Amino acid sequence: MRTNPNDGTTTGDFTRLLPADLKPQVILDVGSYTALQAIELHRRYPEARIFSFEANPDNIHLMEQNVVGDLNKYITIIPTAVLDQNGPVTFRRIKKRDTWVQQGSGSLYNLEPKLYLGDYWAQESITVPGTRLDYWAQQWDIKQVDLIWMDLQGADYEALLGAGELLRTVTGVHAEFMDKPMYEGQHLFPDIDALLTTAGLTLVRKFNLYPTWGDADWVRKIELPTTPLM
């Protein structure tokens, strides 16, 4: 759940968990909101191509205000929802967009009605384009994705599922997770962890822990060859 444009979550802590000699070619920033994390990732990996996906059309202008000048050579804004299917999809944005929290808290899911969060969180539905990541990568002739930074307000599992076999090429994933449902029908942390573990990634930390949600990082562990004993 976002609390400000940067959400208090910087990419530096994530990249320090990755191999020091990593030279990523493709990075995905999924649920970008303002593209500020994409810009941070560009500063760390200046040669990488970064693709920033954002479903909420209201947020595209915020991204365009931040991705200016030479940044456009490296960061591509894609106004599309990411999930486990292709084609138009219903997106729920917050009706009142007076704060950063509301502006950045749209979701593919309906909020859990039992929580009753009041008018502050009242949603309205719009139709936006949607894509699976593996289908998108095929269209862009991308065979490997090195890093994924993701925050999708309860829909992270669907986006990762839609990456298909592409997940097996990824070195590191940062994602928001939820331990208790805030949205109807959403997947919780154990599902996300199981999916990434199956793809060969290892959970290395959980942080920013709140009663309902938090953030987590997964990294592909590279086993060094062992020297036989003489």
C-alpha cells in the first residue's frame, strides 16, 4: 500500500543483494506509478533497458514528468496492465485522487468489502489494455529479463504467473505481498513465494512489514563449482 510517491522503498537495498558483477540488459518496473524507481535503477545500471508498466492512465503524466531528456533513451513507458492474460481488463482506481496514497493504489481487484475502508478508498472501474509478460516479451523480441521490480496492489502473483518461462531467466525480483487479503480473490505471500521458488529464485528478505502487507526480495542463487578433495 503506497504512502508517498516513493513508498519509502528504494531500489538500492535490493540491488545490493544482487551479484556485484551483474550487468542487466533488461529490467521491468511493473506498477511503476511515477517511474521514480525506474530512474533509480537506471542510475545503478545505466546501460540497461528499463520498461515501466503502469495500468492507471492518470499516472502516465506523472511518469512523463519524471522520465525526461536522455532518460527516454533508457526508460520506456508502457501504459498497460500486467497480469496472466492478454487483452482489455477492468482496472479499479480510487475515485478520490487527492493524495499520493489514493493516486497510487489502483488495483485489478475489488477491495475486500469486509474491511470497509470508507469513501476514502471507494473504487471506480475503467477498462485498460492488459498483457502477459511472456507475450509482451515475444512482441519486443526479448528473450531474457534480468530484474523485476513490482508493486501491483494485490495482483503481483498474476503478473508473475503471466511471465511464464521468462521467470527462469530472472536474477532478482522485488515485489509487494500481502499476508491477509485486502482485495477479493487475491493471492497471498505463500503463493508468490512458491511460484518464484519453482522458478529457481530464493527468498532473501521480507521487510517494511505491516499487519497486512510488506515487501520482499528474491534472488537466483548461483552455486559455485566445488573443487574435488584430493
